[in-house]
Amino acid sequence: MSGTVITTATTESPALPVPVRRVARSDLAARGEPFVWIMGAALVAGLAMITGFLGFVIYVGALTFWPQPIAVITTTQDKIIAGEAFRSETYKPRDEQLASASPEARAKITADLGIVERTLYRVGNYDLFGEDFVWIPSFDVKSTVYPKDMYFIERLEWGPFVGRVKELDVAGSKQPTPTLAQLRTAHAAAEVRRTEIEQLEKVEISEINHQIDDIRLGVRRAELEYGPGTAGAEAAKAEAAKETAKLEAQYKVLEQKVTALRQADEAVTVTLEAVDSQTKTLPLSRLVRFYPANDLTSADKWSIYGSRWLEFITAQPREANTEGGVLPAIVGTLTMMVLLSLAVAPFGVITALYLREYATQGAFVSFIRICVNNLAGVPSIVYGVFGLGFFCYIVGGSVDQLFFAEKLPNPTFGTGGMLWASLTLALLTVPVVIVATEEALAAVPRSMREGSLACGASKWQTIARIVLPRAAPGIMTGLILAMARGAGEVAPLMIVGVVKLAPELPIDLTAPFVHFERSFMHLGFHIYDTGFQSRNSEAGRPMVFVTTLLLISIVLMLNAFAIYVRTRLKRAYQVGQF
């Protein structure tokens, strides 16, 4: 064995290939990224449009009342025009319009491919010129100056006056070219007289006329009740004659006061002069506001700006709603929204409560839910026609026959008014409240209902103390949506009560304080009327943006208050699931 080497052969197995793991690539659409990007882009686009719209309305509306300088332009034909620069644009003039242009201007226009810039000036003085605005192309401007003695004067009638103050006449004492301080002193006294005249005519004399009319209606009521010529009717006539005589004596005293005040008011006049030397003499009390547009400090501009906003919120409209304030529209809009909420909330909640908690679920209840959802898509004008036919003619006509027969054939409730408009919009928005309330009731955990019933509470006690408080945030959401939609609807209101100019407010200081039968003004209709029904669309354009800004602000404030209440309710009843 020695010296012998035994060699053992080892056999190695060949190396196996390492498997490569291949990850299957799914389709991009299956992972959802394109849809996420599309939905994100849609959200950004929507937010951009909303932000752009609100920003544009805020920008134009906020700058509307800012005082602008008055330019005096001399044209190439030596025609003098004075006014505020309203807006500018480019256009392509016709050949005959370029006849007055200089050769240099024509060469420039040709180089610009026939495009010319023009500016719209608010010249005012409609009673003298017959137009409020004038377009002036750039090639027709010879010179432009800004004299410090040019006044912008806002009047109760005929719109603004642009020109100079030539003379102030105070009861025969004439002051040529009065100073601004002299004008303001005399105007303050004139405003006091104007306010006193309006108080006498619109309040005291109007109240006497209302009382005389009520006495007349009382006599007619007695004739309808007792019969013409009967003892009861004759006694009512005799009593009415005594009361009417007393009221007529008071009327004569007030009329004499008004006559004396008017004579004193007409003795203080101001003579205005336009740039073409035409003059206009009128009582100083007919002026609302005046200022030297080219000689204002920053404090003066802010003072004018604030006074215009104050007038806009607290005054009556004038000049076909293109100037003045919108107080009647604000009162009408807020009153209608409050009545709308009071009408739609109980009906919507009760209906949803019955459908969700009491009704036996089946085909009939499903059919009712389908009908409710379909009602939300009915055009609003259809609700207006229904409100006119049912509320105004049927219900209102019956009310007039029963309680206001002495006023017939003049309708009281048998025509459009605040009550019928509110109920019509309540019908329009009640599907929104029903759907939102049902969803809020369904979101309350069933375990809470079962726990309440297990503790011995009745079904109504469970609903009233457990379900409704926890569903209140959702109910408030539906009410917010209903208020927002009701505030913006105009078409049905045009049929059932809204008017261009309401002589009386639906809420005042005379009993019964809230007059449901009266027609009213609405901010939404005011926007439509000013923008599309005024004699001059350019004159109404600023008021459209300001009124739009105000309406959006009111809706946002009401919604913010409702959201605050909803948040408080949500915090108060926020519980965990069990």
C-alpha cells in the first residue's frame, strides 16, 4: 500500500442559470395616473375661472365709485369735448372717418394695418347734448388739458353735468364763479330743505292719504255688509265724513308748509356752464354731489369714494336705476331670503323625515324620491308660471274675496307680491333641502337609534333628541344651498312680484310692519334691468358690476353665517362610532 496514491475524482454539478424576475408593466390607465391628472387639471381650471370672475367683478365694482379726472379735448375740427375717460379700445375706422386725419396720422394708421385706438368719454349733460358718452379716436385729438375749474356734478335728474359753475344765486344775492366752500355751505342748507320736503310728502302727507283711503274703504265695507242706503251704511258715511274733514284740514296745513319750503328752495339756484358755453339753471337742492375733478387731494378722493358707497347702500335709485342707491333692492332681497328660509326649512325637513323614518320603503316611496329629484331640474320659469296661477290668482284671489272685498276689483293679494314670490322660490328650492336632509338622516349611525330605543325612548323621542340634532349640520348644508339658489333666481320673480321700482318697501315702520302683499325690488332683477333695459347700456354698466359685487357679498355673508352655525352644531354633536 505504501507508495500508492489513490486519487478520488469529484464530479461538480454544472452552474444553473439565475432566474431573472421580470416585473409586468401594467397599463398607465390601469394605475389611474391620467385620471388623477385630468381631475386635478379640471379642479385647477374651475378654481381659476371662479377666481378670475370674482377678481374681475371686485376690481371693476370697487373702482366704479373712484373719482376720475375730467379731460377737455380739442379735436382736429376745433370741437371741444369734456368728460371722464370711461374705457378704450382699438377698431378699424372707415375711410370717410379718416378724412380729417393729418397725413402723418394716416401714415401711422397705414403702418398699423388700419387699426386705431379710441377712447369713450363720459360727457354727461344729457339734457343739453342728448347723449351721455362720446367716442373720440386718437387721430382726431388735437390737444388734451385738465383745467382745475372743471366740476363733475351729480344731479337728481338728467344724470351728471360736466362743466363749470358759473353763478350761485341765494335769494337774489348773486355770486359769480362761487368758491367750493360757498357752494358747500349753500348746498348743506338746500339739502336740509329737500329732506324736510321729502319727509312731509312721503311720510306725513302719504300717511294722511292712506288714512283717507282706509276711511273710504271702511264705508264701502259697511255698504257690502249692511247694504247701500241702510242705517248702518249711512252711519258709517257720517262718521267717515267727520274723520275725512279732520284729515283734510291736516293735509292743508302740511301742504302750506311744503309750498313755503318749495318757494324758499327755488329761490336758491345755481347756473352751470358746459364747455360749449351752454348754460343750465336749476335749484341747488337738485344737486347730489359736486367736486372739482382735477383739483382733488387724496383725502378728497377717499371722501367722495366713501360717500358714494354710503349713498349706494342707503339711498333710493334714480335715473332709471343707473345712479343712486339700491336700498329697496337690498331690503327686498333680504326679506325674500328670510321668508324663503322660513318656508322651505320646515317643509323640506318634515318631508325628508317622513320619507326616511316613517314611510314604508317600497316602490311608491322610491317613485316619490324620483319625483323629488326630477323637480330639482325643472326650469325656474315653470315655477314662476305655477306661482302666478296658483298662489296669485287662486289663493290670492280667494283671500281678496274673503278679506278684502271692499278693495275689489283692485287686487290686494291677487297679484304678485313678496309672500307669493317667497313661496314660489320655496317650491323651487325644497327638493334641495329634502335630498340633503335625507342624506343627513341616513348618516346618523343605526346603533345610536337602537341604543336610544333600548333605553326605553319612543321613536319620536329618538328622532327629536338623537337623530335630528346629529343631522342638523347636513340640514344646514341643504338650507345653505337653497338660500344660494333662491338669491340668484330672477326668472320666476319677474312673474310673481318683482318690479323695476317699488314706491314702498315691504318692511317699514307702519303696522303691520311686514307687508306681504307689496311688490318689491330684488338685486338680481336690478342687475338684469340695469344691464339690459336701460336707455344707455354704457351708463348702466358700472352699476351692474357694483350691484353684482353687493349681491355676491350678501350671499357670501349669509352662507358664512350658516356655515358657522353648522360648524357649531357639528362640534356639539360630534361623537365616535360604536
